[in-house]
Amino acid sequence: MPAPEEEFVVTPYEVKGKIDYTRLRELFGAQELTPELLARLHHLAGGELHPLLARGIYYSQRDLASLLDDYAHGRPFFLYSGRGPSGPLHMSHLIQFDLCLWFQKRLGVPMYIQITDDEKYWARAGLTREETAQWGMENLYDILALGFDPKRTHTFFDSKSIAALYPLAIRVARKINYSNVKAVFGFGPSTNIGLVFYTALQSVPSFWPSWAENRSVPCLIPCGIDQDPHFRLTRDVAEGLGFPKPALLHSQMVPGLLGEGVMSTSGSRADDALFLSDESWVVDRKLRNAFTGGRATVEEQRRLGAVPEICSIWALWRTRFAPTEAEFNEITRTCRSGELLCGDCKARLIERVHSFYEEHARQREKVKDWAESTIVTVPPKPL
Amino acid sequence: MPAPEEEFVVTPYEVKGKIDYTRLRELFGAQELTPELLARLHHLAGGELHPLLARGIYYSQRDLASLLDDYAHGRPFFLYSGRGPSGPLHMSHLIQFDLCLWFQKRLGVPMYIQITDDEKYWARAGLTREETAQWGMENLYDILALGFDPKRTHTFFDSKSIAALYPLAIRVARKINYSNVKAVFGFGPSTNIGLVFYTALQSVPSFWPSWAENRSVPCLIPCGIDQDPHFRLTRDVAEGLGFPKPALLHSQMVPGLLGEGVMSTSGSRADDALFLSDESWVVDRKLRNAFTGGRATVEEQRRLGAVPEICSIWALWRTRFAPTEAEFNEITRTCRSGELLCGDCKARLIERVHSFYEEHARQREKVKDWAESTIVTVPPKPL
């Protein structure tokens, strides 16, 4: 939803300005992810909370309470998240999949991944079909390599899964009109008709298990809050189609390494994003050059401490690379106190990132054997 | 294209008012089907012309001359026409398929039929998906039963063929924006996003053989002139995608039996259309009650003659039921002279319609064995 009087704009197709996340949640009409809800998640997961939840990166939600009520009454949910394959994955993209993986490992729930190679072709004039299809497979390997269970993970790769998605997309599309997508996405006369249609396909996975099994199966969608508009439409049409509204968990986006706005591959700020595809020396260069909350001199930093809240390195510790609260709190504390200098902090993070990349590369080779087999190509019913 | 200052409106989704066909052709920017072009078709077909061509029902075209040039130089074309399955076929729907069949029988060219069960669901709020899918198969049986060659006839049944159509539809859709479809179809804010997207899918069959065979294969689309807007868009995007522009042959629509406007199933004028599904006694009733160009009394008609141009019965002789020019001219002459009275003319037509329906029902049973096998479900290439 563009917010013309605000200093920022957030839609699935544009993120601009300095985002006030609380204000954005209010603008979108979403609810707070309260301490009470976090406590329920903590309990559900057997007494732990994923760092992305514990540290407030997921901060907003829709209908999470009723999803948890359902779960408590023996009606498990499934997970759905997706990726628009316009290039390699960067750290901000992992936020949703890391949380999905945590839910899958803790609760054994099924995961549905959507790879929107059609949408990205429609959204980015500079990309060829070959590119979005190729990135789609590369991205899928990267996602699965995080540790998803081959037996419980299903992929809708739009161009390969269209026969499976389309019967339900036809029904969804009749319930959404041009003025809906214009209002929600800010589309205009020059928007191509593929993009206008697209949200119908993005709604389908939310309903898939309910459709396939002829019963109401709750859905949880962890996503960047910029994707909320898609799912507002999905939620609006759900009940008219006889399906439950998907619940949402909204995350903030990871700040870019250059210290301006969110980590992004759009535009020309190549060094702003840390990509999974980056070679080791590129990781080093990007992180060494990354914007921090440090002071002008070592002396000043020792005296005043640094400012983690504005630091792109701290953001990476926060979202992914400090697995325990103890370590994360220690990093934050020593940063703020001036004990931890930026150079040392970066060197430590670089090492941690390298370990992750090495392990990820190993896992990635393994998933290539079975990634294709997760792709759904057949609808559960003809209409 | 809506023509606000005209007394009629013709789009694929609305036909209203008394159509001035010459003016409509000019508004659409199409060319006349000239005597010279008809002579070339006559020659091509080995010295005959289909009645729909000879009698001016097909009256407008785009790029027919270059299609015939190609044919003369050893580059045969293929045929493409379609049907939006909102109910049973009526006589106006046969105009395109009768001409396609004639081309296929004379020249042995391939025929591609598109059954748009998704589009009709989007265009008609009163229809269920089950209905458009069911009508799709019923309509396909009726079309194939006209005499199409199973070996040379292929069907795109949208909901069943989507995996085959979608890879190319993705490319088409990026080239058409909302303002294009708004201008061409008169779409507005309340148009659903399925219908906005639809024209991308309707373009695909025009390009299919060229796409599949990696060479330029000319396409001829016989269609009601109300469908021209779809194919204007198709023609606009063709060259940018590396395909030849399809040539078009435009027909007028058959007048309704009630004597007002074109034969139509929309609205509540059930007896306006003669359906292939009508039982024998219904055919009798509809034709006996049909509006004619006759006079108030027999005496007056004998004296003044009748007016074939406004007669719905004469329109049926003209478009389908008088196979030879000799018979058609005799009917027209004796109608005009007062020799042929409406009751006798109707009785003769009713008999002719019954024979056709009986033969058609026999053929229809036979095509059920192979209709499904004409449906294309696999794309020729993945992207």
C-alpha cells in the first residue's frame, strides 16, 4: 500500500524511504506480534524461540492466535513462503525460510515453496525468461539446502507447476478485480497484464491443502511485510472460495550493507547485498566495507561505544549469525560499551559467514538430487 | 472497440445496437474482402468458393493477400478459431468452423481449436467452473462432428491445456499492458484480473506452430468481427516475439430469430437462437415463430413480395442451409417475387435443419471416441 503522505513506500514491487515499521504495520492494518503470542510459540516449540522471533525481526501478524488455537485443538497448519527469482538469494531472503525451517523441524509440518519465475519476468523488464527460470532453480537449491525435509516439502515452480495451480487460480481470479490490485499494489495503465493477473497465482498455495483434501487446513505464511498486500487479497477472497484465511507472520527487512534502506538487488547498489552466491573474497570485501555504527576513531569508540541499531553488521548477527541469545547479547553489549571494535566484529562475522557458506555449498550439492522431485505438476482435481 | 458516437457497440464482450458492418470494419481499421481476394480463394480451392465467402458473410480481412502469397510460394498456413463455452452452440457459432472445415478439406491444412472455459468463467458471473468445463467438452464434440480430420486437428482446451499454453502466454503477457486492454475491450476497474489477463492466452495458438517448429508458420483466423480486438493485440505483439502476424477473415454475425440484433445466448431471449442442442420439436417451434420479411397477409405478399434482407429465416438459408448458389438464388428470387410464402419456406428450412441435426448427432457420437485425444497438454519447449 503506497502511503503518499508518509516518508516511505512499501509494496511488493517497491520499497522506498526510511521505513517506520510500527507505522507500516498500522497502515497495513496488521496486528502486533505480542509477548503473549511469542510465549505461545515458545511453548509450542517445546521451550525455545527462534532468534528471528526472540529478537523482534518478526514483529507483526494476522490471525496467529486462531492458528495456534487450531493447532492446540489438533488441527496442524502448513507453511507457505516463496521467492521471486530475479537473481541470487541474499541474506534478507533467508529470513522467511529460516523461520519456516524452524517450524518444520520443531513441529514436522509440511512446507510449500512458491518460485515465481513468471512474476519476476513480468515485474523486471531487464530479465529474460531463461534468466528467471534459471534463477528459479538456483534459488530453490539454496532454499532446500537450508535443511528442509524432502518428504514434507513441496514446490510450486510457477512455469513448471502451472497445470497444478491454474484450476484454482481461475476461481481466485474471478474474485479480484482491477481496482483491487490497483489499490493494493499501486498498479497503473502501464502495468502489464501478467502482473495484474499474478496475485491469483500467488494465492493458490495458501488454499492448496484445503483444496486437495476437501477440508479446512490452516496456513501460516512467514513473509517480509512488503509481501503483505498479496496476502491481504488472498485473505479477502478465501472465505468466498470456502477456504480458511491464511495466517501471516511479518518480518522487517534486513538493512543493506551500505547503510541506506533495505538490502536489495534492485538498482545498481551491488555491494549493498550479501549474496549466497558470493565467492569467499567477495564476502570479505563486502563485509569489510560494510557500514557500521562505529565511531570515527578507535579512541572515540572505546570511550563512547558504537551504535548497533544503525549497523549493517549487527543486523546480520541479529538476523542469522548469532545462534544463541547469550552470544547475541554479548555482541550487543560489548558493541555498545566500546569493548568490541568494528574491525574485530567484522572479522568474527566474516569467519561465521564463511563456515555457513561452506556448509551450505555442501548441502546444496546434495539437494540437487531431489529438488526437482518436490515440484508439484499435477492438480489434485480437475476443476 | 466501443464507438461512443455510433449507434452500435461491438467488442468481444458486448454487441449492442444495429450494426453497420461497413462502418464497423472501418472503425476497426480492417480491410475489405475484395472480389480480387475472393477470386484468389476460388482459384486456391480448385474452382469453388464456400457460400459464406460467396454470399458476403465473410466481408472483412487483415493481411489475407500476403497469406495467399505465402501459400503460392509453398508456405502453407494453419487455421485457428475458438469457442467460449457458455452454453450450447447456435447457428452463428458455426460460421467460423464451417469455413475452417472447408479450408481443411480443400487444402489439408491443420486446424487449431481453442476452447476458452477459463475466459467464459471470468466473463459470465452466472456460470460455474463445472458448467464452462462441461460446455467446453460438449462444444468441442459439436465442432469436431462437423467433419474435422482427427489427424490434422488440435485442441487447446484452456484449463486442460494450460501447461502447453502458459510458457508462451508468459512472454505475450509482458508485451500487453492494462491500458491496451482497457482501450481494446473497454475494460474498467470492476473487470476481474482473469479477464484482464485472458487475451495473452488467446494469442498463443496464433503463434503455436511457429514456436513449436522454430520457423515462421502463417496463421489464418476466421472469426466473427466482434473477436477482432483480441487479435489486434495478438498482431501488435507478434513481431516483437519473432512470430508472423496472423491473418484474419471477419464474418458478420447471424441475425437472431426474433429479428432484433445478432443471434445471442446472452440475456433472456432464449428463442432468439437456434441451438445445436435443441430437440426436434423446439427447432420446429423456434423456426415457426421466427421473424421473417413477410407481409401482413398472403394476398399482400403475393402482390408485393417479401423482404429477405430483414428475414431471420433467409439468414439461415444464406449462412448454412442452402448449399448451392442455384438453390440460394432461387429462394431469394421467389421470396422477393412473392411466389414463396413464409410458411412454405419455413417448412422447407425446418426439414433441412432436421436432416442436418440428425446427421450431426450421428457424427457427434463418433467423435467422442477421439475428441479428448486432440487436446494438447504438453508445450513443445519449456520456455
